[in-house]
Amino acid sequence: MMENKNFKSGFVSIVGRPNVGKSTMLNQIIGEKITITSDKAQTTRNRIQGVYTTPEEQIVFIDTPGVHKPKHQLGQYMVNTALSTLNEVDIVLFMVNVAEKKGPGDKFIMERLKDIQTPVFLVLNQIDRVHPDELLPIIEGYQEEMTFSEIIPISAMNGNNMDRLLEVISSYLEEGPQFYPSDQISDHPEYFIVSELVREKILELTREEIPHSVAVVTESMQRGENDLIDVNVTINVERTSQKGIIIGKGGKMLKEIGTRARKDIENLLGSKVYLELWVRVEDDWRDTPRDLSKFGYKEEDY
């Protein structure tokens, strides 16, 4: 535990439409990959906490699923999860992509942000993709909708202005305890992150309905001889046809998923990994409460 008498701490929620760069920003701040990224919407499904610690402060970031109009029970779970954090934290970062026009999704979120007492920062991502002269009208467009405590332009991918963002967050925090050990960067167990890394590769390699029909569960991780870790992961899909796509012709797709995931898992665990992937069909799991709970989407989370 820190001895610093003026130590500050707090919780910061990151909200925004799907695919605006929330996970990229969190990984940039933490300095390691703790949450998966993808060019497909709705990549993040659970609240993921990233822990940023210095000798002076500890900031616990909560990366929420992108807020969107739900089409099934899994989607409703994701939206409820995102919105449930807003009154539990010290600061809310409302993140937008300045390279895209303000849409109904942004207005949907802002309507809900107006009702909370928590300070809301407008974080404008991908400023490197627009001309500086275009930025002010974009900011004014958001200010017409609501009043923000702070407005901070960044580029999450390049790390531009991230120091400024952290400085401003810190200025809002009060003295408080250190919630996590200094070397802990996430509240999620390794099992969860391993599952997410496998799911990320599926998102990278598959199209259409496949990415969002997949639930990945790490069944076991056991350290064997020569520090080799045996990792068993089950990929659950909704239909037999999807199982065929995941496996691929002659098992080619499954092998590529495994090869890519193994590299990230070895970086995470700091050891050589033997990764076994299994594919199982669970009919319509996204609309089955029992399956949602089994795969880690529990109603008590919101």
C-alpha cells in the first residue's frame, strides 16, 4: 500500500457509440492489451476495468460496451451494462469519433448523460483525421446538445494528448485509497482475458453474423513441464453452419485463429503456450438467459 498521504484515486467510466475507440484508448493509457479491439461494432461485451497507477494516484477505468439499439437479450445486457456505470463513478468520459458525423446514437447517449450528477468530459477521438479548422464546429455541435465539464481532443491510436487527458482527470479526483496493487492492470482474471483474445481473432478473421454469434470460454489453464502452459478454450456458436465457418476447410480457419491468439496469450502470460480450441453449437444462446449466464453475462452485473 502507498505511503503517500495525498494519494488520489477514483473511477472513470468510458461511454460512447460502438467502435469510437474506447478500448484503444484504454489500452494506450494502461500500456498493455487488456481489452480487445476490432473494426467491428460491439466488440466489448462486459465492463472491463483497467487500472492506471502512479506514486501519486490510481485511476480505475471502466470500458463499457458501446451503447446501441438492442436486437436481442445479449444486446439489452450490453446497453444496461454501459448505462449502469454512470452514477457509480467519479467522471464519465463521453467519447466520440470526430471523423464520423454526430448520429442518433450520440444523441441517445447524451440524453441519458443529462440526467446524471457525475462530471462528463467530451473526449474527441481521431483528431488526426480531420483538419484543425473543422474541429471547432464539431465541438460546438456537441455543446449545443449538452454542457460538458471538460472538452479534450485526442488520438487514441497515436497517443496524442493522452497526457493532457490524464492530467485533467487527476485534477478532478479527491484523496482516496489505493484499490488495487501497483502492478495490477485489470480486475479481470487471466481466464477472461484469454477468452477475449481468442474472440478478438475471430472478429478479425470472420464476417457477417459470425463475430456476434460467438461466446468464448477458457475451460482450463495448466502449467506443465518446461513452463509450458496448456490452455483449453471452447468457442460457442449458435448454428452448425457457423461451426463449419469457424473450423474452415480442413481446419484452416481454426488453426489461423489459434496461431494469432497464441502469440497474444503468450505475451499476457509471459510463457510458452499450447493452445487447444474446441467449437461447440449452443442454439440461440444470445436469447437464452441460462446460456448468457453460463458465458459470463449475468443480470446482477447491472
